[in-house]
Amino acid sequence: MRYSRRTRLIAILGLLLLFSACAKKELSEVSREKIPLTTNSPEAISEYQKGMEFANTTQRVKAAEHFQSALKADPKFALAWMNLAYVSPGTDLLLAAMDSARKHAEAASEGEQLMIKAAYLGIEGKTVEQLAALEKLVSLFPGDEGAHLILGNYHFGLQQYRLAINSYNAATLINNEMAILHNQLGYSQRALGNYGEAEKAFKYYIRLDSGNPNAYDSYAELLMEMGRYKESIEFYALALEKDPYFVASHIGIACNQSFLGEHNKARSQLEILKSIAQNHIVTRRALYTEASTYVCEGNLVKAIETIESSFVLWEERDDIANMANDLVVLGNLYLELGSPEKALASFNRSTQLINESNLPQAVINNTHATHLYNIARVFAAQGKHNRAKETAEAFSHEVKRRNNPIQLQLVSQLNGILGLSRGSYEEAIEHLKQANQLNPYNLYRIGIAYEGLGETAESANYLLRAEELNVLNSLDQALVLSKTRFKPVES
């Protein structure tokens, strides 16, 4: 499972050259320095380190327990607050823990302050400032493998996989036995299509940490993407032997079964997950995957009902951010169902909830930008092409002002969708090829555009690529499969 919840090539190469020199025997004491932990409590340090072990293997519940124990020993331990935020169930708890981390950061070391600052900038979507903070962290602590890992995760989150690999490799020069690095290297190589390198990395991860369910889970996800579904299920089962509560592996098995067309069997696996769910976050993850199985077989109405039941979970806990997210998912499903008016109502309600919330202003601003993307698609579905174009231009202006690489790809994706809706196939292809190529729906859209141009061979190539991308727990992948692999046969 991915660990990372975000570019300057010259700067990174410079850091790698610096580290190559530092890796020699004459490594100075300054370059060996690790980011200090600001606490006088040995118990807090011990519990924090245990928490990090579980956090690095995506065992959030266990990680949270140890971070909470660390904070009982030292309530002012800023870095424990930050990492508790990462594993907290629900947006409100995450933001509350981050506020505590920022509050106590004033008494923390410079390295800890930079880590907390970068985390908050990530929440606010300020990726340029976040990169500057992380690069400074690495320059101050070039001998700390954790600093390189965090920088690598930043690049991974922005799909800058080669830069991520550079950072992870720099970390392995310091500590090649840090298992999570090989997990991240495996995912990065996989994203680049380097399956051989990815497989080596994941197998080494298993060798280093054979008792860790995440090691088997990660390799299983690679096997799934390669279309080796039955082998993938076997490795997910091995992960569950290590930890029957390992959520990602239940979801992985269900996704494999759905890809095989065994949708009812997939939902049975998800019922097992619901029955052992340790919190409502796990239940919601099961519901989302359940919705994707219905989408996969073309039952959008049942998928909508399932997401609506997820919305109720968040509503009961007054979790505004996740309520808003489910409304966006519902809007997307209504668009697919051919109900743009209902989609618009969902998108508008989602934005209204965020506007009336106590979430950070930066989150609210980002929501407004994303709302432009959503309603432009609604206008296109309604045939209001001029309004769609105007809204898309407004979205592009907002995104370019923020300079967020992921949202820049969304600009291309939106322009491609609008071109396709107008029958401007060449224009659609041009834009969609600049969008995220790891999104199977973008590959499907390119295939449909080539079909519109009468280029059947090229169309078939892209449609097959979209079908075989095998993205884990993705509604976009499910939508593609509902139109290709599981498309109803017309009588």
C-alpha cells in the first residue's frame, strides 16, 4: 500500500552529489547528524519510535495508540502530534492534531519545525513553499535518511517519480536496511512501468521485514497491476495471515475479484472487513470499494446508494470534509448516469458545506478552484459549451496562480473532456495526452477520441491500455471496466 499521502532536478542532483561525498568513511559529524527529537521523556521517545514503525507499515490504529502514549508522557512533543495527525481517523482529528503540532513547534528543533511547516503547507496545497521547506530540511540534515524519505514522498505525491527515486536512493546510501524505502522505490518504479525493478524492490522489502503485512500487500498490488490476479490474491492472503485486520489487503482481494468479474465474491470479502472494522474510517473504506464493485458491473444506482450510506457515517460525526468529498463522488456518479442536474446539486452542496465549515482558508480556496472543474463538466454534459469553456478558463487561471502540478494536469484533463463533448477529437487528444496517464479514464477518453477520428487501431490500443491499467480501488478504473471488459452484450 502506498505510504505517501508531494521539483527541481538540478537541486536534487546537487543534493545527491553532496551525499555521495558524505557517504564515504570521512563523513563529518555534522553530516551524520539526525533530526533531533525535542522531548526529555525516554518513554515518549520509545513510544514515538514504536508509533513510527507502525506508521511506516500503514498500520494506523496501532501507530495512533503509540503516538497517544508518547503524548501522555510528554504532551508538548510536537513531532508526535504531527505524526498522530497523519494516522488520525477523520479530518477534524487530523487538523486538531496538526494545530497542536504547530503550537508546540516553537519549542522544537529547527528540523522538527521544518517538518511541521512542510506538513501544514501540504494541507494548504502550497506545494512550492512546501518543497522549499523540505529542501532546506535535507540540506541541514543530509545524513538523515528520514529527511530524504519525506522529500521523496513529496515528489511521489506529485507524481514526480524519478525525483522521488533520487531521494529514496539517497536515503538507502545512509541506511539500506530501512524497509519502507524499498516499498517506496517499488511504487515509484511501478508508476514508471519498470515492473522488473519494482518487483525486485518489493521482494527486498519482504526480505527485510517478513513479519510486516504491508510488505506482502505492496507486492500483491504490483501483481494485480500486472494482471496476475490470482497470484495477487495469494499475497494479499499472506498479508492477512500476518494481520487479519490489515484493511488494505481485504480491499486488494476484493478489487482482484471484481477485476475477475466475481463482483458478489468481492462484496462478500468487504462484508468481512466491515464486520471487523476498528473504526468508522475502515467501514467507509469498505463502502467506497463496495461502490466501485457496483460501478464495475454497471450498476450506478446501487453505487450511488452505497456512497449515500457512507455520507451518513460522516454526517453522524459532523465530519464536514469527508461529507463534502462524498458529495463530489456522488456528483461524478450522477454525471456518469446522465443526470447533470443532480450532479450540479451535489457539487454545489459539497462546496456550501466547506464554505460554512471551520476548515483552513487555504482548504476552502482549493475547494472553490476544484468546484470550477466540476461545474465545467456539468455544463459540458448539458451541452452548454460556451459556459463550460468560460468556467474551464477560470479554473485554469486559478490553478496557474497556485502552480500545483497535479491541478495543472487537471486543466489538461478538463480541456480534453470539453473537447470530447464537442466532438473536437484532435483537440481532445492533444489535451488528454498532457493529463495524468496513470488515470485509466484519460486513456479511455483518448481511445474514444481516436475512434471518433476513425483511427480504429490506435483507439483499440488506448482502450486496452485503459482496461489493463488495473488501478487499485479506483472508481475511474471501475467506470472503464464497465464500458470495456464488463460491457453488457446488446441483444
